[in-house]
Amino acid sequence: TCQRKYAGVQFLSKFADSAIGSTVASFLKKNDQVASMVEHPLFGVILLFFALLFVKLSLLLIERKRRLSAGVYPVAYLYTFILVCVFVTKVIEPVDDIDLAVHLQEGLLPALHVLEGEEAADAVLKWGKEAAREHHPIVRQPIHWEILDKICVESQHVPCTRRRAWEPVDMGAITLYGNHHGIEYWNPAVDPDFDTTSLCEPVYDGEADACLQRGAIDLCRRLHPQPAGCVRDITMHMANQLNDYDKGRFDSKDAYRKIGLVIDAPDKELFPAMSKVVLSKNVNLAPFSRVDNGTATYDSWDSMLLEAWAAVDAFAKVKDPESREWNDKPCTPLFGGALCAKHDKDGNLMIEA
């Protein structure tokens, strides 16, 4: 499973509320050496071994004074085994949501890497998407916020200017003197708290914006020697790529992309985002009628209606916790990727096209 330093030793049973339990918990938090020993995967086995050894020696000492029946030994061993198992399960084993999710999936989570200059929120979202290929999605709030807080508190060199991840957009790459430099843009338009109007003002005669330009500046700083006109050329390239990305937004299978959000969006933002997309297509939510007073041509209005319906359909897939959990579940490709299989809450294998 994942390293237990992320999950920690949790004392969430009734024992933790007692004076002895709180004392043990505080002792383990202060003493790293003892805590690491307790968190070792073989700690329970070693504890059981010494407990059985202690019981055996105690019974041998008692038997020197008076004879014990043959059934005393197996009964004592059984009670010792049960007590140690209950102690380890209730007191020692971590019960953190992340650790529990990993145990249920019986696999390993990938390593979380935060690159130089990368926002912690974006790194956690990227890590969560990679983990979701084989595990249940864990980038929903508030689970991944615990990881984000841990990164920002323990590291002094990781940028933590926001708690919301932005939309990753792959914009190709540039090759300079045999070195391959990927162009990745984090789209702030999916963050309702980000003021794109003032912070992403138009540049280059309105053909791009300042957010794209800042991304190009960061990339050009890593290029040596820097090509002539690097910032402008990369900015225009990113603007064209973002335009193509937005055009294909409603053809995507990603429900969040259709409504202009990412997977870590809170539930309360889903409907406002969908309604914003629908109204931008000159379509009313209820009923689905034209609001352009007949001024738009049929072809353009028809395409906008289809895009509005695509946004409504995307919202229907994530509108409640149960639907959203099903939509976000990792897909198991079948028949060479032609079909997608998911397990429902009853364990049945459901196939989707």
C-alpha cells in the first residue's frame, strides 16, 4: 500500500478517547523511531509472536507449581491471538480514506511528483488522474485536500498559491537542438474564483491573452539558447491550440470538460457551470427554446443547440453523488479498447461503449 507516513497512525477507536490511548498517540507522534517501528507492516506479526511467547513462558511457570489441563494451552493461545488482532486492527492500523482506498483496490498508488515551478494543486490533480487508471478516483474534495495541505505545510519550495487545480491542456512540444520540451498549459477558465477578465487581458491585438503569454514566458526561460521571438511565437501557438481544444470540447467523452470544469470541482459548481454553457449557446434551460428571437440562422442555431444538449447530458452524468461516482470510476478496456467495463456497487461488470 501507500507509505503510511501519508495516512499516519490513527486512533479513532474508543481507546483513543481514553487517557491511556491519548498518551500512546502523543508518544508515537513525538518519537519517530518508535512510530516507524509501529507502522512497519510486520509489526502485528512480531507483536503476536512475542505475545504468544510470553503466554507460553507464563504457563510454564504456573505449571511448575500446579499441573494444568491439556486444554489450557490452546485456549490461552486462541485468546492471545484474538486480543492481539483486535488491538492491531482497532488501535494500530490506519483508517485514512486514502489508505483504505488503496487496500480495497489491492494495488500501489503512483509516486507524487511536483516539478519546479508547478502548482501543488495541479500536481495533485495530475497524480490523481494517473492513480485513477487502476484505483478509485481520489482527487475529489476533501480527500485530496489533505494531501495538498500536507505538501504545502511540509515543503517550503512548492508553490501553493491556490487550492483549485486548473484544466491541463497538452499543446504539443518544441524540439531545440535535440532537446524535447513539452508545452503544457493549465487553463484557469475552469476556476470560478479566478478573475480571467482582469488577469488574462488580451495581448497581441486580441489574438491571445496574458495567461497564455505567461505560460510562454515560463517555457522560453527554460530554452537555451532562446530562439528569436520565442515568447510571441509560443504564445500564438498556444492560443491556436487552445482554440482548437475549445472547439473539440463538446466532442469529448469527459463530462467535466464539456461543462468547463475538472474532476476536483465541488458538487455545488456543477449546475452553475452547465447552465452557463447552455445560456452561452442562446438556449434556455427549461424549456429548451430559442432565445435569439429568430435572428440566428438555422445552421448556427442547430449546432449551438447540439452543444447545449451535450452540456446537459454531461451534467446528468455527474449531477448527484451516485452518478458522479459511477462516471469517475476507472474504466477497464475490453476487446482492445473497443469497450469499457466498470463494476457497479453490487460488483456486477457493466460494459459501456
